[in-house]
Amino acid sequence: MSKKKLIKQLKEKNPALNQSEIETVINTFSQNITETLKKGNSVEIRGFGRFYTKKLKENFNARNPATNKLIYKPERVKVRFRPAKKLKQIVNK
């Protein structure tokens, strides 16, 4: 689902709010999640899931499959998402 479709659906469910207010809410929500993850903390939304970061170790022995040369992969951070049980049940119905 794109951001435009999300705004459109929220506008249909909440006609009292205008489009710019809905867009501000969505932008603030995503910025807060981003800032929290940058700090190394996790974000948990009950009934939906949990966003968290995971550090991946540096790798000296990685190979480029196209050239078969050794490459160095520095330590990096990945964002992970773990869905809640309720979300899993709803999706699997």
C-alpha cells in the first residue's frame, strides 16, 4: 500500500480531518520510529508488532559472486520487524 492510498483510506474513515493533517500524522509517526531506531531502541506497537535493530558483524571473507573476488563487509545495522500474534492470526485467516 502506498502512502497516497493510506491517506485516502484514512480520509474516508475520518472525514473531519483534512488531507494535510492526516499526512502530518503519518510523517510524524514514521519520523518518530526512525529516530527511535537510530538511537538503538526498539518500537513496539501492541497488536501489530515490534521494530528493532540488529548489528551484523564485519565480514572479511565475503565474496563477490560475479567476480569471485574477496570483499570486505563492514559492521552494519539492519532493521527487523517481528509481527504480533494477533497480526499473524489476522493475516493467516
